[in-house]
Amino acid sequence: MGRKRYVAGTVSAGTLVVVATPAPAVAGPVVHEDKIRNVPDIAGEWYRDVVEWADTTPGPVQTFMEHFTELGIVVLAAMWALVFWRSRRGPVKPMAVALAGGLGVVIAYGLSEWSKTYLDAERPCRTFSELTIIADACPPTGDWSFPSNHSTIAAGLVVAIFLVSWRVGLLALPVGVLAGFSRIFVGVHYPHDVAAGFLIGAATTVIVAALLARPASKLVRAVGPARDDSE
């Protein structure tokens, strides 16, 4: 009986050692994991570089970028409204293209929003929660990261403006680029979120404007005063 008790005790102690020993090894990598699931490491590195640099910039710069991330879209919308208003007394085509381009921006936003809800990509400010961001707070779960709606709208508006007036478009271009970059600067988007938004916004607006320019021209002629069809 004594031998059996000894053997049982040995097995029991050995079992305790086997169960207890691997625990730190399993927990360690989870705590120190710094890779980004389903996101290329280079995207995380670029995001970290920009956000850490943003945190070292002067206060006025941070305040400007924090507000410009929304204000930039307002400025671009106002510029599109300006070229649309100026086109109302000119030939048919510029106003028709302005209308079609504006619709293209709306469709691009819809595609971007659908992509976000379908892909459910996590925001970088939750993945890198240890970093200090300029934004007031990281968007809540459910407000996903990929692609950037702001960048989609910005690129769409820039293209819609360019299609009507290349001079105003040249002024709108840096505003759109800065609006997109500000999303990374304040810490709420990865660089590839912004790049994808730019691509969706620009491509969709060009395609929609090309497809709908002729129907829009007919609409302008039908509802507006007589116009010259010259360029």
C-alpha cells in the first residue's frame, strides 16, 4: 500500500508540474504580440511611424489636423458647389458633368460604406491601443477601418471638380490629399485604408460621370433655360 501511495503521489505531482509549467509560455506571446492580424506588417509600421511623429508635432499643428480631418471635406464640397454654380449659365456639358460627378461621389461613398461593413476591419487605434492618438477617441467597434470613407469622399470630390474645372481642381487636389492623410495623422486609419478610399472615390466618380454625362445633359436641357451646347 505504501508503494502504491508513493507511485500515485509521484504521478499526481508530475501532473501538477505538467499543467503548471506551460502556462507562462502560452500567455507570454499573447501579451507581447505586436503583429496585426490580417493586415500587412508594413502597414502597421507606417501607421506607427506617422502616429508617433504626429504626437511630437506642435500643439497648433495637432489642433489644425484634428479639425481639418472633417473641415477638409466641407471645403471640398464647397468647391464642388462653386464650380457647379458657375456652370449653370454656361454650356450644357459642364453642368451635366458636375451633376454626374456629384452623383458619382454619392455612389462611391455607398460602395465604401458597404465595403466597411462587409470586411469588418479593425481600427488601428484599437490594435495599437498603447499609442497616443490626436483624435479625441478611437471610433467604437462597428465603425470599421477599411476603406476610409473620408478619403473616398475627398477623392471623389476632387475628381468631380477636375472634370468641370482643372484650375479649381488643382486647388482642390492638395486639400483632398491632406484630408486623407489627416485620417492617419489623427490615428484612426491605416495608410492602406486611405489609399483604398482614394482609389474607390476617384475611379467610381470617373466611371459614373462618363456613363451619365449624356443623360445628365438631356436633363439639364429639359429643366433649364435654353443653352449653347458648345464647349
